Amino acid sequence: YYLKESKGSRRWLLFLEGGWYCFNRENCDTRYDTMRRLMSSREWPATRVGTGILSSQPEENPHWWNANMVFIPYCSSDVWSGASSKSEKNEYAFMGALIIQEVIKELVEKGLGTAKVLLLAGSSAGGTGVLLNVDRVAEQLEEMGYPGIQVRGLADSGWFLDNKQYRRTDCIDTITCAPTEAIRRGIRYWNGIVPERCKLQFKEGEEWNCFFGYKIYPTLRCPVFVVQWLFDEAQLTVDNVHLTGQPVQEGQWLYIQNLGRELRNTLKDVTASFAPACLSHEIITRNHWTDIQVKGTSLPRALHCWDRSLHESNKNGKAPLKGCPIHLIDSCPWPHCNPSCPTIRDQFTGQEMNVIQFLMHMGFDVQKMAQQQGLEPSKLLGMLSSGN
């Protein structure tokens, strides 16, 4: 793992890298051939530059720049859940859950023992890894005699839905396999472990449910902040909606809008959340992560408000802080209806597109949409370009 110490700080940020997974011998072999850095540490660089929430520049990372930063690369391919060593039967070892435990053990010797706050963060498969491991990290530190460290989670782009695919496909590889089926096979292949409290909610053999944010979240003890694009590209990929530069068909368009609605629904009881209506994937380690806003609040600001709210509630359980929101979910209904969304590029030409170009390119029918919303087409175009 990579460590940047900040001796004056009692805040620690542990980041779990993402990068899909593999769930059988065939697709793990392919992954080993094509994405070796996600299966072995052999080719990792000696140092790394932290970006986004891992940056030590206050301009890029206003509230966490001074923390002790730990980057744990993803080489276990098991959504950080595995606990199986290499054996006669299994060519590969899957030890995601154990890697986290070992890193914690070692960091305690390096100053983590005196920490006030430990934020376990992660993107994509690492975001799901946060949901699966945050309570276990807290329990581990308690057992090691450090009950005073406040453990929290920050899950970015790891809140997937176990919804019906747009077009059903057989489970051949990681990309075409429906999310539930992939995890169902993966959990057996990795000997994946899920938190006890979540496991108890489901009958034996149904532990795969705990990989889906909205099912595991209510069972978690540690506070978790959920960051999720309403139109997550990885979710659309596994749902077989491929945006390939051809205008989307009406069925796809309705599917995409419905996905946003379903996702928004699963987040309504999540205390701390940031969910912009954009088509994208991962954000917290991007250097543009400060630019995205929901209802006028940026993500670093929302995380700062969350920090403060946890600090305050520790003291006296007061009402939420005025002017410091932590539940931020876009209500507009289609991709990139939020004007602060990251720039979209045409996948073929690499040209940047504005919202209207993008929607037209997606096959968005302005006339028809305006009719459905009971608006003049010109008014709808005005609203789109201003992002209302």
C-alpha cells in the first residue's frame, strides 16, 4: 500500500481502489492477461500522486488535504470481500477482506493508534468494499484496544442496483453478466465474507444481497456517506445499455430515466448522500471533484458538513446544521440535467459536447419531451441549457 504521513494530523483516510472483479477461472485468466496490475503488485510504481480527496493541495482538497493518506491498490479482484488462499482447487488467492485487516494492523504501529477519525473510502468496487468492510474495521480496532477511533465510510460509485437488465444476456464475462448473477458466482469463488448483521437478514445462500448498497446500508453501525451518480456508467454497462454514439432507442431512453428514479428512491433514507444527475463513474479521486454541485453545494462542502454534523451529534445530538446540507440528491429526470456535470465527450471524435448536443446525440426528442412535461419546446431547451 502507499502511505503519505501527516504527523500533525489525527485524521486518517484509507482509500480502496476499484476496478470490477472476476468470478470464475476463465474471466480471471483473461483479467490476469489483460489487466495484470489488478491481479499482482509486480508492476506497481514505487510512488503515486494523490488526486481529488487524496491530494495534499488545499485547492484540490479543501477539507482533507492535511490528513494521513493511505492508498490500498486493488489486486484481489473480489470486491474486497475474499478470504481464500491459493489451493490445489483454486489457482488464484482472493484476500480482499484480509488485506484490509493486515493494513490496519500495520498502520496502528505507524500512528493510526492515536487517530481521532478513520475514513474508509473507496470508488467503484472499492466503494462496495467500503460498505462490506467499514463495520469490520471498527470492530477490529476495538478488539485491538482502540475504541476511541471514530470509523466512518465514504462509498463512491459502489451503490449498485440488482435491477433487471435492459436486455437479458447470459453470464459469459464480467461486463455482460447481470449484477446479481456475477456476485452470486463470485462469492462462492472468492469465499467472500459479508458483515454478520447483513448476513442475518438473508437466508443461507443469499449472502450476495449484501453486495447491494440499499440492502446492506440499513444494517451498518458506522456512519457512511454515499456518493453515487444517478446514471452510473458501470451500472448501465452491466444492464446492457451501451451508449455507442448511435442515438438511443426510446426503450433505452425510458430505461435510463427509470434507472435514475430507482436509484434516487434507494437513497431517500440515506442520511448523508450526494447524487448528481450525471452520466459518469467515480468522482472522489478526480481532480475536478470540487466542481460538481447538487443544489448549489459541492461534494467537498457536503463532506465537510457531514464531518461537522457527526462532531456535533457526538456532543449533543442537535438538529442538522443550518446552511450545511448532507442529503443532496438531484431531482431533475435525465442524464446531465445538472449543469455542473463533468464534460461529456463524443466517444468517437473526442469532441466536447454541451447538454443539448449530448441529449440530441442520445436521440432525445425535444418536441416529445416538451409535450410530456407540458412545456413549449423553446422553454425546455432554455431550461436544459441552464440546467434547471
